[in-house]
Amino acid sequence: MGIKTLENADYKNKKVILRCDLNVPIKNGVISDDGRIVASLSTLRRLLEANCSVVIVAHLGRPKGEVKVELSLKPVAARLEQLIGTKVIFSDKTSGALQVATDLKPGEILLLENIRFESAETSKDESERMRLAKEIASYGNFYVGDGFGAVHRKHASVYELAKLLPSAAGDLISKEVKVLEKLTQDPLRPYGVVLGGAKVSDKIGVISNLLNKVNMLAIGGGMVFTFLAAKGIKVGKSLVENDLVPQVEKILIDAQALGVKMVLPVDIVVAPEFSIDAKPTLVSCHNIPDDQMGLDIGPKSAELFASEIKSCKTVFWNGPMGVFEFPNFANGTKVVAQALSQVDGMTVVGGGDSAAAVRQLGFADNDFSYISTGGGASLEYLEGKELPGLVALS
């Protein structure tokens, strides 16, 4: 799908409405990972250099149309101002901000309050979304879509708004699409995919779509227990999606038929309950006690995954190997991240929890070829789905 990019768009001296993804983790007003704000700077700088005034539209969390103080973008405005080195005017409303937007001068930035405080943004009713999109369209005369983390949503500021004004994709979306095209169309081989996270249901589409494209598939995280259950292995109190066992059995059979190397853990770190203080015990994956749950892949498994990863020329990784937020269960994720940083080839960390994990565990962004900003969006792209936000920009 060819998207329109800023390379050949006429946006100089325009009043640009810029849809960013500034959905960063905030606790008590403190931002713990500003990766997504940093990722939006390239497009913003480009627009300011072209003498544009910029109205930024963004969301935070899922307020479901209600104003929630803890989901205000105010702390984001302050951090963005520090990073860009230019004053960021903050509007405490999204709807009804026409006057502030009209008064913007070239080189000035306005950040609107969380767009998801407006119930019309995420409405299933197209006419409601269009009404909000038309109001926001009146704030400027050019639209730049750069919120990759939201392109898989048919939301007013992502889909309808892009159709109401001359539009183009920003640098971030252009870069993300290039990386994902490379993963789906022409990866250097061997090509490995490492998937973790809690649920198989979140990743089953990706696995099915990538199975005939990859050489190696490694599975960790909570989703691994549905795979072990599909092989007839007892998994104690671990998370299992029983309704998906038949589909997982089929994946294991298909992988074998396609000659795809399926890598599953051989040992597991278990504990009696899901808590930071839970006492970890190492067991073979065939000997998970009935009263314990798996919270990380074991050290042997981590080394096995690492050696498979290092033998690849292209690796896509999405989802932690265990509960990395708890130090006792972070080793698997850390070893996988370390191996990824040593690959002689292209490595892509697929957004969401994986991006948070590598930063929390002390890795730098440039330890990998690319860290995606959109977990769900990158997964749906790799699933082969049409993403509304990209359709609107093509």
C-alpha cells in the first residue's frame, strides 16, 4: 500500500494538524518512558523548519469519553516542551479550541487535551466521528498522520480527519511501514520471530500469517502454557487458553510440515502466586507442580532462545518472556533482549510491553535496528490486516 509521505507533500507555511502517538506511561504525573514523545520529534521539527504552525492531536489511555485528570496530556506538554526546545501551548480542551488554534503563529505548537475525552473519537457511529473530525479539521489546513500506535483504529482523528484535509504520513509512520514491509516482503534469512506476552489469543493471527514466512519461531511468556498444554504437558496454575488448544495443535503440525523450527522452553521459573515477592523455583517444563504457576522461562530456555536468535539475520520480537516488572522473573526477557542486541542483521522490537521492557532493563534504543512505537498496530500489520489509519493516508 503506497502512503503519501512528507517527501513530496506541499505543507510549507501551513497550519498543520498533527496526529501523534503520545500515549506514554504516567504515574502520579510522572512519565516513566518518554520513547513515544521522542519518536514524534522528527516530524515536528520538520514542520517547524517549514514555517508551519502545529496543532497536535493525541490520546492517553482509554478514558472512554470521560474526562479523567490522571489521563490528562498536561505532563506530556511539559516534557515535549523540554525535548523540542520550543514553547508548547496546552489547551485543556479538544473540542471548542478553534480560537486558540486560529491565533497560532508560524513556529508555534499547540497540544490539545486528550482526544479520547471526546466520546465521538472512538464512537462506532461514523456520523459522530465525522462531526468531531470536521470540527478539528477547522483548526488547520493540512493533516499529518504520525500516530502509528493508533493506525489500526477507525477513530475520528486517525481515519475521518485524514480524509477531510490534504494529508500525508509523518516521518514515524513512514519509517514504521518501511520496516514492516521489509519483515513481510523481503527479510534476510534465516528469519526468526520471538513472541511472548500473556495471551495466545493476541498473537494467533500473527503466528498463522507468519508461519510460512519465517525459519524459526520461539514462544515464551504466558502464552507458552497453551502451547505446552497442546503438547499434553501439565502446566499447574499457569495461564492457559483452553479454547485455543486445537488451533495451537494445528500450528505445531503446520510448522513441522513447513520446516519451521519451533522453539519452546525446556525449563520454567514457577511461583505459588503472581506477586513481586513470590518465591521463585526452577523446574523442568515437564514437572510444573499443580499448585504453582509459570512466571518466566528458565535459564536453559533463555540460553536456547539466545543461540537461535543469534543465528538469524532478521529477528522480530514482540512480548516479554516473563513478568519482567518483577526482578525474580525478568531474566528470560533480559537474555532475549541481550541476544537481540548481538544479532548481525536486522532486529525489530515490536512496541508495547517489549519496548518498555528493553528500556526498563537498561538497553538503549540503538542496541536494536528498530523499536516500534505501536504494539497492536505492528502486530495487525504483520497479521496482514488493513489498517484504517494507513488506508486513509494512501
